[in-house]
Amino acid sequence: MYNWGEYIPDGSEEGVLNLNAEFTKLTGITVNYSTYATNEELYAKLKGGGSTYDIIIPSDYMISRMIKENMLEPLDKSNIPNFANIMDKFKSSEYDPGSKYSVPYTWGTVGIIYDTTVVDEEDIGWDILWDEDYSGRILMFDNPRDAFAIAENMLGYSLNTENSEELEKAAENCSVFGRVTPQQKKQLVIALKKNGHSVAMTGDGVNDVLALKEADCSIAMAAGSDAARNVSQLVLVNNDFASMPGVVAEGRRTINNLERSSALYIVKTIYTIILSVFFIFFHMPYPFEPIHFSLVGALTVGLPSFVLALQPNKNRIKGNFTYNIIARAVPAAFCTVLNIIGMAVITKFTTLAPDEYSTICVYMTALCAYMLILRLSYPFNALRIAMLTVSAVGIVLGCVFFAGFFSLVWLSVDGLILFGLLSAFTIVSFNLLYNYAEKLIEKNKNKYK
């Protein structure tokens, strides 16, 4: 016999009969008796093979499932004479018409039992399960169908609803679901994802596999089943969920800092493509030499990206990764393109020397990149301030003391005035554009809350 735990007394409590032992004394028949905690546990054991029982006591829906899967043998009613004493309305059911495979053991409905000395009768209703006044003082039995049915009933839905929209609303409005089936777990994950949530799923058993595969982030215990470990993205080798805060913090640091640093590289890609196309089509001299990018790249991309990538960052990840990178990169790239094209046009109508034209273009490119570093480094700390200082000093030293090495020249008075005007325009324009970009990023992030 395979039965629910505590359905038949085993004599473990004082004054309580050991029913199986007494049955053996009376009949001489030995009862091989096992118990289970859920219908799903019973199903998994029988479906896995290697175990057979003469009598099992599953719930109605599990009987229906097992009949469909040819897991039950038809009953010989001649061996069950007392079946005739069962009320006629219980001799046939939707899950087993004509009681061909089962006989009713008990019948009842789900209700609320409460202590009238503690609970106000006006509060009685299914929504009492969500009443914070009774938090920690409610005991609910372990049944997946009843858990879903109670949630659906509270929301005014049919207890047997198969309406996907109603199931999604139940998933959105309810915080806790007691012992759900594998398919229900998967439905919950799908419903939450459809409502815009990023869903993480933890599990260690075969029954969790469907939901683990569907979740955005799946976590399994090393001590769990092979199936759960194989489909999960993360396996806790020490079987300790206390590791998760550290894992989450490291993930946030990696992604947020990668997002922050990537903008520095995207800037160069954007303005290089646009300027290359412009100078090819308009047949103007390209202002840069390879050595120029060695100075600008090392101090406004290489060093800052290295430092920013190692910084602690526990901010919650929101929004679209690519969108955030491009939005932060566009202001610096736009200002760089505008300055270089503006300088090319000015050179056409002035007597500015080609070397000064090239030098001013390098200065403006470095300024735009440095402005981006400045904004990406906020909020400032000692290491970021040190990095900003090294970058600024390095650029100045390279432009002043190693000008010849980097193919730069000293500017004339006209060149200095032009550089000053362009710098003032760039500082104002960049900050206006970057502020607008931050607003767009924040607006986009709100979509993913």
C-alpha cells in the first residue's frame, strides 16, 4: 500500500493503535506500507518504474492522469462487496466514470478553520490569507491544486479556469503559491515574464526542470538531481544560498561596469565611421595620423576603462544594455564629429596651417573623450579622481612636452582663440546632450521595473 503520511495510525503516539499491525494479527496478512507527501511524489515514483503497489490512495486529478497514462488496472468489483454501500452520487465521477479504476475513500471540500477567540469573524474569507494582521499565524496544507484554486477564487475566477489571462493575473497578484505542479511552475514563470518581470527560478528536483528552462535565471543545488543541474545556468556547489548575494553583487559589478566602459570604445567607433565617410566623399584632408590615436586612446579609453571595470557597483541592472551604451556614447561622438567637420570647413576659408588644423582636431577629440570619462566616473571616489588626474596630466604632458613625438605643433594666437571658442561650445553642448541622454536611459529603464 502507498498512502499519504498520517492517514493510517502507526502507533507512534501513546494510546493510538498501530492499524497495520493489528490487521496482520487479525488476518495473518503482512502489509508492506509506504507513505508519500504529495501526489507528484507518488506519480514520480510509480512513473519511474521499479515500484508496484496493490493499493494507492491518490487524489482525484491524479487518478484521472494515471488512467490516461495506463498506470492503473481496472477493479474487480466482486472483490469489493462493500462498494454497494457507497452513495449512488459517488459511484461515478468525472475523473473516473463508473468507478472503473477507483473507489471513493473520502469526500470533502476546502474551507477555513479558525479560532473564534483570536479571529474576527468579519475577516473570514479567502483574502484573510493575505491579511498582514494574521501574518505568521496561518497554517495551510500542502496541495498545489487547492493553492491555485484559492488564489483564483479570491480574484473572482473559476476554480478550474484554463484562461491564460486569468492565470497571468493570479501570478501577478499573489506572492506565494503552495506546492505547485511542474506545469504550473512553468505557467507562473511564463506569466511573470509576460508581465515584464525578469524571473529567477531555483530548484533541485526533476519537477523543477520545466520552470528552470523557462526562467531568465535558473539556479540549482549541487546536491539536487542531475536533470536540474544540467538545465540550470548556475549551480551552487556548496549547496548554500548564502552565496547568492555575493554572486548577484559580482554580476551587477561586471555588467554595470562593462556597460560604463563600453561607451568609451563605442565613441571612437561612431566618430571614426562618420568622419571617414565624410572626408572620402568631400575629398578633404583627413586630420588624424595613427600616432594621434595612441595618445588619445591610451589616456581616454585604455586607462579609464581598466579602472572603471574594477570598481564596485551594486546598482540594480535595468534597461537595455546596448541602448544604454549607445545613448551615453552619442553625445561625445556627436560633439567630436561636429568639431572636426567644423574645423575642416573653417580651414577651407581661412589661412590656418594644416598642422594647426590637425593639432586642434586632436585637442578637441581628447576634450570630448575626457568629458565623457568625467561623466562616467560620477560619483567620484579616490581611485576615480586619481584616474581623472592621471588622464588629464598625461594629455597635457603629451601635448606640451612630447608634441613632436605625437606630430603636434604649438598653436598660434588665432589657433588658441579658435580652440578656446570650440572648447566652450563643446563643454556646453556635450553636457546638454549627455543630460538628455541620461533622461532617455532612465525612461527606458522604467519600462523594465
